[in-house]
Amino acid sequence: MFRKPTTFNQCREARQRGFSVIEITVVLLVIAIIAAFVVPQIVVQMRMYRLGMAARNVATALQRARFLATSDNKRTGISIAEFQRIEIEQYDPEGLADPQSRGAVILPEGIGIADDAPRKVAFDGRGVVTPLPRESPTIRINGSDGYYTIVTVSPTGQITIAESKRQ
């Protein structure tokens, strides 16, 4: 009933106990090659996500300023004081007092606003950009690796975000 294992069966069982060093090395090499292609793409996508998030934050600050201007019937706008900070300000109708801060937006690390962007964009009580510009104000948001996106404010107060582009 019970047989004694033969030499052939003993050798086969010994070979089936685990993976050889060469097999493990080949698997690790394949994983390393796949990672070499995937990791840079993930890094680029993360940077593009942060740039898009910054553009949406700027657009939200502009929309909030426009909303405050129309709801309170007071001149309200944004002020770009620093490279990565946008203040939402409501102005005194008589111009006697300093603007009141209504919030702020801080852009993510490595994202900044271009030097040629307008430092102030304001809306009147009707939600129209004031003073009425000849061209639509555009705010260029620069990413860390040469990509940028543009937020445009039409004279009527509509805000659009362009797709990200490479310089």
C-alpha cells in the first residue's frame, strides 16, 4: 500500500520547493522596467493636476469676488499681492477706508502667477469688470516644469480656464 519514493520523485519534489534566483531576478527586472516607464508619467500627471487645481482656485476667487459684488452691490475684486497668494477684497464705495478682506487663496507649492498678470481685477455691482478693459484680463499661472494655463475674465465677468500648455 505504501511505496517508498523513488529517486526520480525525490528529485522532482526538491525542485518544486521554490523559485530559483534567476526566476526572481527576471521578475524583478521586468518590474523595474515597467516602473521606469510609469513613474515619470505619474509625476507629470501630479504636476498637471496641481496646475489645474491652482487654475480652478484662481477662477473660484474671481467668481467669489463677482458674487460678492453683485450680492452686496459693492465694488469687489481680487488683488495679487504675492507670487502665490490672491486676496479677495471689497472696496469702500466712497473710497475713504481701506479694502476689507473677504478671503484669500494660496496656490500650491511650485505654482505661481506670471509677472505680467494684472495685479487687480475688480467687479462692480452688476458683475461687470471695472474699469472696463480694452481686452479681457488674463491671468497666466505657471507650473514648475514649463507648463502653464490661462484664466481669462471677459468684460462681462465670465471666467474661463484654458487647457494647460507647455512653453
